[in-house]
Amino acid sequence: MIRFIVLAGLFVILLFRGVRVSADEGMWLLNEPPRKLLQERHGFALTNDWLKRAMLASVRFTNGGSGGFVSPEGLIVTNHHIGAGTIQKLSTKDKNYLQNGFLARSRDEELKCPDLELNVLQEIVDVTERVQSAVKADDPDAAKARQAVISAIENESTEKTGLRSDVVTLYQGGLYHLYRYKKYTDVRLVFAPESAVADFGGDTDNFEYPRHSLDVCFFRAYEEGKPARPQAYFRWSATGPVEGELVFVTGHPGTTNRQDTVAMLKHRRDSTLPYLLTRLRYQEALLAQFAARGPDESRMAARDLHRAANSRKAFSGQYQGLLDPAIFQIKQKAESELRKFAGDESPWHRIEEAQAKLAQFERLYHLLETGHAFDSELFGIARHLVRLAAEQPKPSGERLREYGKARLDSLKYQLFSPAPIYPELERVRLAGSFSFLAEQLGGEHPLVTKILAGQSPSARAAELIAGTRLRSVEERKRLEQGGAKALAEANDPLLVLAALVDPEARKVRHRYENEVEEPLRQAMAKIAEVRFQKLGKSVAPDATFTLRLAFGTVKGYEVDGVTLPYTTTWGSAFERAAKMGYREPFTLSSRWRDRKDKLDLDTPFNFVATSDTIGGNSGSPVLNRAGELVGVNFDRNRHGLVRNFVYTDAQARHISVHSRGVLEALRVLYEAKELVNELVDKGSS
């Protein structure tokens, strides 16, 4: 960890003293594609057919990642770490698919996933005028009016099309687009490698390069009990990319902060990130201790532990970036020019006021409304049941947004998931978050004493988890159907706790929406207008976990005088494992060691490119000019962690699994003949 921070800090200092703007920057909207840039910089004519095929073949995993169809029979590729949560849920004490891998050799052997929802974008509609005309500036009920019109648009679209319909805020209030998705909920696991090789190098190599990770897995979407027939799919390239080649990434980047004002970035540096890092370090240590108890505990905690460690490292990189004055010089210069062009300082002043207000209650907002004080799947279920009972009787436009009519199906699909919930892990997580709450607010804070009810954090958590009946899906359904009356009569301790804290959570949420979120949207919309006047739409909007197109060049880079090649190989993977003594996290299974002689060790394994990616792009298809899949994106290097705020391609790279390397593994190591035939015969170039 210390080595990472030092290197990241040195990188930021060196890089941004000589920062340069690159035409490869941008996570572009598919309805506002960078045609001119691609033509001028790479001589590539982006056609409507290419874009439409990419849109219809790209897949969003609602648990936070991306993927793509790779055969006409509903086969989907993504990262192993995106599928890991589902693989963990399918695993048992006797069948640990996360540790040992899984391969279905026939359709009958494919494992149905308990709660995995996939979305495929069908259409984008600009609804900016309707949203903005419904909201009057400085109206005390502006947030309510905005929510009402967004809910109405989503409900009308869902009723008209039958598609999942989400209104997405772009340019932080400058534009509003309606995204319509085809939804798949019958999804089945087809193949997953062992976690040791999917995450080869573990936390040591995370956000580093060279890398040697087989971070892929395959699912299949079904409709009416039969493999889905997608409107488009990516042909699998048997050769993959070479150095200098133009590549594209179609995926769902989560969140960036490039258009944040200086005041917003300072608040993130001085308040948000220190709090989040404190919580993640606490959570990571807690989960690591639990996982160390034994193999069953390790299996139960694997996904949560990986998520906490990955987030901690990513946020650490962001924090180091924001500690560098050079970044703020860049941001300050750009903002000063924009303010001068605008001739009106009021939007920036309003943002500064909103950030000052947020600083007063941000910790409380995260603890209560975001749920950091209640780190428990069962508590999350209890909160949804309590809020459903209160929200469903209201008109859709007056509900909390996640309970609007257009979103209920997806919410209930997760709420009634039959996936296993582990009481022992729930007790540890909940007790830890109670302790964290007390550390943040103080042991005598009224909320702390109310929640702990005169007990220690561990005793209170044990009482709540032992007493709840919410592990039963049938009980959840009964309570949801019975509404407030059924909840009151249930006398379930977790439901009682959720109801106890809900008024305070709603209060702090209401304050956030009205004192921070709505003023920010109105101010940022004004700034977006200025930016459009000055720059047009030559700058892509910040990421919003919606489908975007990025592009770049496959190429290596230099670090400390050493040139790192654009690709690693199977041979360098075995060299890395041997150098590290085959100890964790550099272990290789007997399958790998025994079949080493059968592998072509010169086969490309992982590769790097300059395309603009961020968290949420994990699992994104990497495509060539012909629209063929040449790789699967899975990570950034440490030099790319500052891309949340600024783009650079000096050393920053995204890292992908090479398509040829995946085929070599499937053929030789896993003897997955059926899967290879489906990719090569029906989906490969």
C-alpha cells in the first residue's frame, strides 16, 4: 500500500507538469459520436450501422459492469470479477465454483443465476426540454417538480414500449436523455475459470502492469426458456489486436468528475474521499479477518472483500491525484477561462454555497441514507420493505425515485432473490458498521444509543440477525404484499430497526436533495450552457453508467526508463508465477502446470491501450475497426487512476484480456470444445 501511494504521487507530479490534451479523450454518447475526431485522427469513418450493431450487442450488468453478446445464441462475455458475485451465490460448501471454476458442456448443465439482471440499450431519446421546462429556478419545490416529470417520462415510456426506461442526467443537468433497455432476467452461467487465475496477482498487481489475468467468464441470456436471439453480436477475433492498432471500447463507465468545479473537487479531496477511505479500510480489515477463519468463511466473504480492496485502492489513487497542485492548476485555469467567457459568476457561487452546506451533514447522509451504518443485506431488505409500504400507495411521481412505477420490477427482482445470505457474515458486517457509526458520531450520540439499544455492537448485531425472518423469500413476499399492516404485525427486529431510523434517514436525504443536489443541478445546467456556447459538444459528458464509446491505440509505455510492451504472453505468466514462488496470489492450479507444455507460450495474454475508461467499464468489449471483439477490458494501470478528473495517455492505459489468449486457454487448459466452437464457428473472424 505504501509503495502504491508513493509511486502514484510521483507519477501525478511528473505527469501533470507536462500535461497535454489528447484527441483520444472522451466517453462518448452513442447519439453524439466523435465522427470528426475519428476521421481526422485515425482515418476511420464511423457509420450508423457500426454504431447500431455496437449498441445492440453491448450488455450492461446492473451489478456494476459491462459485457457483450458474442454469439447468435445469447452467449455473453464479461469479466470474472463482474460475474464473481453471481458465481459466489451459485457456489456451495461442496461445489466452490469461485475457487475451482465451472464449465457447462451442454445447455442443460448451465446454471441459472438467482438475481442477475442484464440490460441492452435499444434507443436514446432527448427529453431535455420537457424536464427543464417543468422546473423553475429557485422554486422551493424544484426537486419535487423535477422528480415528478422524470417519473412521468419513465412511466409513459415503460407503458408504451414495455422496456426498462431510465431518464439520465448528462453534463450534470445540461441534458436529459431517456434510455430504453431490453431486460434479461433468465441468465445462466456457462464458464468461469478458477479465481486464482482470473485474479492472478491479487491486490499486489491490481492497477498495475504487466498483468496476467484470465479475467473472463461467460453467461447465456434466455427468453421463454430458450437461448436468446440477440439483434446483434460481436464476432470473436481469433487473432486479436497488434501494436498501433485502433481499438474501441463499448461499455458503461460508472462515474467521473471531470466537469466538477474547483469547489466540488476541493470538497471531494477534503471531505468525501477521506471519509470513504476510512470506511473502506475499516471494512476491508473486518472482512479479511472473517475470511481468515477458514475456507467456508473465505468463500462467503470473497466478493465483498475484493470489492472493498479494489475500491480502497481506486479511491487512494483519486486522493493522491487531488493532492497534487498541478491538477488544480489545470482545473483552475480552465474554470477561470469559462467564468470569464460566461461573464456571470453566480452559478459558481451557488455551487460553493451548496458544497459548504454538504460539509455540514455529509457523514450523516452516508451513514444513514447510503447505509454505511447498516452494512447488511438483510437490513437492506428490511429498509426496502419499510419504504415500499410507505411509497407504493403514493402516486408514482411523488415517491422516492427508486420506488417509481417504472423501476419497481427491477427492485423487486433483487428483493426476492433466492441467493443465499450467510448469517455469520451478516453478524460480522452489521456489528462492524455499528462500531463504525459510533466512531464517526460518538458513543453517546442520540442515534447511536437508539440503534444500539443499550447493547454492544456485536451483541446488538447478533440479536438482530438471529431474530429476523427475512432470509425467507416467501416471508419477504408476504410482507411486501401485506404492506404496513403486515410489517407492524411481524415484530421482526430488523424491520423495527429500519422503521426506527427511517425518519432520520429521510430527513437527511430530503436535505441533500433540496440543499445540495437541486442547487447543483441548476447551477451546473447554467455552466453547461456556457460550455456548449464556447466549445459545442466537443467535450463528452461525465460518465453515468450508461453506454458510451471510447477509442484509442494499442501501445505500450515507458516507466523509469523501462519500456513495457503492449502485451504480455502465456510464457511471461509462468515466469511471473515462478519468480514469486507460486505463492498466493501467484498460484497456478495443477491444470495449468500440467498442461504448460501444450500451450503456445508466445500467445498474447493481456494488452494495454490508450482508450478512455473508468470503473464500470470492467467487462467492456474491445473492438477493432471491423467491430470484431479483440479483447475484454478489465482494469486500468495506476497511472490511469487520475482519469476520474483528467485524461492522459502519457502512461495511463486500460488493460484487457486478449481474444487470442482466451481461445488458447479454452482450447488447451479447459478443453472447452463446445464453447470454442460456438465462438469460432458462429462468432469468430
